Amino acid sequence: MTPPPGIRLEGVGLDFGNAPLFRGLDLLLAAGHMTVLLGASGVGKTSLLRMIGGLAAPDYGRIIANDDLPLAGRVAWMGQQDLLLPWASVIDNVTLGARLRGERPDLARARHLLGCVGLADQAGVLPAALSGGMRQRAALARVLYEDRPVVLMDEPFSALDSVTRARMQDLAGRMLAERTVVLITHDPLEACRLADTMLLMAGNPATLAHLDVPGGTAPRPVDAPAVLSAQASLLRRMMQ
Amino acid sequence: MIRPASHRVMTVLRPVLTCAGLVALWGALARWGHVPPYMLPAPDAVARALWSGRAQLEPAAVTTLEETLLGLGIGIGAGSMLAIGMALWAPLRRWVMPMVLLSQAVPVFALAPLLVLWFGFGMASKVVMAVLVIFFPVTSALGDGLRQTEAGWMDLARTMGATRWRVLVHIRLPAAMPAFATGVRMATAIAPIGAVVGEWVGASSGLGFLMQTANTRFQTDLMFAALAVLAAMTVLLWWGVDRLLARALYWRPAHADID
């Protein structure tokens, strides 16, 4: 993996119809950090993430890597749904990127990654045979197989039950360390456990505000007093 | 999913009972409905015609089956290629789709004499007829399937640096297979109609030709026998294609519910 770049947003804006969704966003997403983006539904979080991933163009401003190299080809994407192809086995899903680029899939590495996410025995099965948590772990293995320095995650654990979600947070926090990660979530506990930097997107047009991050290294324990206290104050802030 | 034995028995019994009921109704109408046999022969008369006319029915059925299978193969192949072409290249869709629609607006009976004129009395005109009949459902179904690829998969493929062709091969085509299967099932059911219509208009063999000949000679029992063979052939063909498609779509849980 190449060194993770920081990502700079310069005057980024997007209109929805004739109304501005957000305007003039300036921000540096620190290299090798996990930035967690919170905010109400419809405020523009996913649109912003898609722009960072090169899946949509901003109406104003630009998004660049701070090492002056293009971001294209250095981003891995993990969505709200696992996006596993139902006709392909788990290992074929993990190596999908290689096949889409016309490369020979590295099956040994894919098996190793499946082992890392606890799916070593499920490599040959279809996604339909997996539980929701297992499917998201397979999706995480697919992200890790891509071995990109930038990872964009749009509410990846929102459909999971609380216990599975907590386990996935631990796994993702460990496996994605030292990459530049942007994670959208509605879950204050998830934000407090995983964030190196926490941003709240709010208002109309929306702006970004930095929030306090609890001490300690991510992924922070689910029962750490600092995490629980930060979760409570974050929830209060989001309810305002 | 393993189903209980009673469920499997019912799966077979249901169509048998339905057919038996319809034949009983037909028999009752023929026997007590005061309908002359040249208009509605009784089921036992049709059964006798099936046996006595087997020397005519068998080669006729083989001819119609050959035309149908060739029409299906060419129609599915050409329809698929056009659907893929239109999915990859939008101008092709804008230019060609109106013509495909137009081909469906013209009744096949109106086209049949022209096709016989152009392609002769042999097999070619019937195959072209079958192709014309099935081309639209296949193109339309696969085209719809290709256009409705899950947006999330397309986003994922873009971040992975995929080419359009590889996205088509690895994502869009497999994702469109359930829609394509619907089109192929529909095509299988209607392809024999195309072949038989062609035979009615001008042929020297085939079930349509046999039906027309029997009709002009008031051999209604033989005509019904030919119809029964055509129906049985279509049902068996559909069943075989349906089983093949269900196997090809092994990953769809829904296919287990289709009996």
C-alpha cells in the first residue's frame, strides 16, 4: 500500500435543485486518520463522501490529495449495504476488484484476509448463506483486498445488531489503522469509539464543525468512561 | 430447500388434474352439447386420430420443433446481442429501439406471406417468423435487466477501476439474468406460434401445414390431434427451458418457489 494521503477540500459546494446543499467547505482530512462524519439524514454527508471517492463532481470547489497525486485509484468504498454479488462465492467477491481490472486474483491473500475477518471456512459459499454480520465482514475483506490508502465508508454497520456492530467496529478499527478513512455514521457510540477526528455536518446550507474526541487510541473500548461520557454529550449536541 | 413429499406430488398432480378436468369438460360438451363432430370431435376421437395419424404427425412435429429451436436460438442470440449493444452504446438504443417496437406493431399474420415470398416455402421463412416473434421479449427483458443494475455495484466497480466491458461481464450481465430468464421463458412459449403461423401461410410440412390441410378436408379430429401435439411440445419445451434457467440462476432463492 502506498502511504496514505491527506485529503483537502477547497471551497467545495453542491446545489440540490436551485438551493445550496452546502457551500464553501474547506477542510483537511488528516493522512492516516479516521475522520467520522455525523449529521442528520439529507444534510449531504453521502454526497460529500461520493465526491471524495470521485463518484460525483462538486458544483463548486475541488477535492485533492495533499501529496499532489490523483485520488483516483487510491480509494476503496464500503457502503451501507454489503454489495456482495449474490452469484459469486465469498472469495470471488473479495477478489472482485482484481477481476474487474483484468488482473489475476491473488487467492492466497484473499484467503488470508478472510481468515483475518473470521471467514476462513466460508470462502466457497454464496453470500446468501452468511448472516448480516458475516456479510459485512466479507465486505470488509473486499476493502482490505483492494489495499487502498484511502477508505470511504457510508454507514457500513448501520443494519447490524448492537453486539455484531460493536465487534465490527473493533475489527474495522484494527484493520484500517494507518489508512485515511472517512466514516459516515448516525451512531454516537460508533463515532466515539473509532474517530481520530469527528465532524458534525449541520445547517442549511450545511457547514462542518469539529467535535471533541475522547482520549485513547481507536478502537476505544465500548465501556470506557471517556467513550460513554463523550457519547452522551455528542447525542445531546445532535439533538439540539 | 427440501420440500415434503406431499408438496412434490401436488406439483405433478396439479397440472394433471387441471388437464383431466378440461378434457372431461370437453368430452361432456362433445357428447351432450349437440355439437357436430366436424366442429368439435370428442376426446376419444382425437386420441384415435393421434394414433392413426402418427405417420403424419411425427414428421410434422419434428419439422415444427426444428423451426422453433432454430428460431429460439437465433432470436435469443440476436436479441441478446442487440440488448447488450444498446446497453453499451446509448445512440444504438435511440436509433434501433423504435424499429424493434415497430416490428411488434405489425401483426405476424400480415408479415407471414411476405416472409414466405422472400425466404421461400422451406424452413427459412418459418425460422425468421419465430425469430421475429421472440426477438422483442428477449431484447426488451435483457435490456431492462441491464439498465436496472444496482447503483451501489456500479459505484463499487468505479472505485475499483473497472472497465465498462468488465463491468458488463462480471456485474451487469449476471445481474440481468433473472430478467433475461423471464424473456426467454416468454420466448419459449410463443416461438412455436411464429413457426406454425409461417407453416399456415405456405409450407410443405410441419404441424401448421398439417392443421391447415386437415382443416380444408374437414378432418377436425386430426386437426385437434395436431393441436394437442403442438401444445404438448410447447409445454415440454417450456418445462425444459425453465429447468435449465432455474439451474443457471442457482443463486436466486426465489427460483425454489417457482414450480
